[in-house]
Amino acid sequence: MRLVVQRVKKASVKVDEKIVGRIEKGFLVLIGIKKGDTKEQADYLVKRLCNLRIFTDENDKMNLSLKDVNGKLLIVSQFTLYGDCTQGNRPSFIEAAKPEEAIPLYEYFCNQCQLNNIEVQKGIFGADMNVELLNDGPVTIILEK
């Protein structure tokens, strides 16, 4: 499981020109789920994500977590995070989990984040989405388990 975490001032996701998720201050999280990923991996990454200290404190040091700043999450599924470009010019996505495996784990991940008292907005799994963000910093972190 791979997360690309972007600290944002705001972010939104649209499907068919309709906003389906929107946040102000928080993290835009792109989540890729690989074949064989487990709930245990999801639990580990939820804990890391919800406690990740990449917001600045009064001394301009990255020392505050999402919870400390009352931040929100916008979680968007992105199978292309497991695109393999080692051969040729066209990525292979054979490592990405099929929807029947990935959807339940994606929903589980989102629900576990909510159980940490963090507001969660989502994209629509498998949809053609347009994601807009105002990256804060920019700060982008990759988490993987």
C-alpha cells in the first residue's frame, strides 16, 4: 500500500463536473493498493498518516499533526501509483490490486481514518476524477507499507 500525502490549503475532487469531496486545510491523500495488501498494513498507515507531523508550529518547525490543526483528509484512490515503467514506455499495472480486492481495503482505510476523529472526504473509486489542490509548502510525503 502506497500513500502520496500532500499538505494542502484546500483540495477538491470532481466526477462528471460535480464536486464529490472537498476540504480546506489538511491532507490530500492519493492511495494505491497493491495485490495482497492487508488490513494490518492499512492500520499501520492510518496510524502514521493521522499522526504525521508536517504542519508548522509557532517556531516554523514541522511539529504539528493533522489532529493538532483540526485538519481534514481528502482520500483519492489511484491505482497508477503501482505503475511499473521499468520496461518500455507504457506502464504496466499488474501489481495494482483488482477492484474486488482494492475497494473493500480502500473503504476500510477511510473508515479507520474517521475513527481517529478526523473528517474524511473521498473520491469515487474507479471513476474518472479531476483533482484540484492548493499545495501548502509544497510539502509532499510518501508513506508505504
